[in-house]
Amino acid sequence: MQEKESRMQEKESRIQEREILLLQKEADSKKRIEKREKRLHSLIQLLLHENLMDDLRRVSEDAGYLEQMYQRYGL
């Protein structure tokens, strides 16, 4: 009987550990998304401020150009 309870407690403990890991991964993922959004927002503001509409359109269509613009503006 005690052995069965012990196994159940171990199983519950492993489940809790997995849940904690999943919550941590979710929080990390949200932070990465927020960071990318902030970076893109900053670039959009810079391009609008400089009235670079062609560049703004191009970064929305071309991921490679988007990365180039991030580098150009130090983002």
C-alpha cells in the first residue's frame, strides 16, 4: 500500500515538474515574441520618420531585406 502511494506521489511530482517546464517555455516564448515585435515596431517608426515608404513596403515582403534594415539601423 505504501509502495503504491509512493509511486503515485512520484508520478504527481513528475507531472508537476513537466507543468512547470511548460510554463517556463511559454513565458520564454512570449518574451521572444515581444522582443521581435518591439524590434519591428522600432524599424517601422524609423522608416516612417524618414518617409522611406518603398523600404517599408519591401521589409514587409522580403525577410532578407528586413534583416538588412535591422543591421543598418542597429536593431
